[in-house]
Amino acid sequence: MSKDKLPKLFDGSVDELTRPTRQKVQKNRALKEEKMQKTLYITRDMNRKLIELYAEEGRRQSIIVEDAVNLYYYLKKAMGEKKFGELMSAVKREDPEFLREYLIKLRL
């Protein structure tokens, strides 16, 4: 057998045995860089609305939040700042009938 095929024997200290190898450390760093924050701080009212949506949709809250963020993002891109601001002020009134009428007017 050649020397290249023989496994390398440990020639370090006990401390090196207990420390993670460089590959593990690099892998952990890569995972930490990819990990995104998943904590979402919301009001109790928003939590109630999420629970209501969850009950109606039968989906996970995280998917509902992702859909809401996508909707918000693309509406803002498509409508522009001014129109989007008007829409958000209509939404903040928390009146479904008023919002329905507002959206009907937007189509014209």
C-alpha cells in the first residue's frame, strides 16, 4: 500500500480533539448566513386577524403572512406611492364595505 492511501494518525493535543473541525465550523457559518429571522412581532388585533384567516383558509400562519407581504409589495410596485398610500388609508379604516366601494372606483 502506498503512503497516500493510509489514514493520517492524530498527532495533536487533546484540545484539538474536542474542538470542531474547520469544515464543521465553515458549514455552521454558512448556515448562519442563510438563516433568516422568523420572529414577527405583531399586535393582539393583528394576531386575532391572523387566527381568523388561519381558520378560514386552513393554512399555516407563515404562508398567510408571506402572501400578505407579497400582495403589499406588488401592489405598491404596481400602483405607485400616491395611489398605494390612498389604498392603505382606505384599508386602515377597517371597513370592508368602504374598501369594496373604493376598489370598485379604482377599476374605472
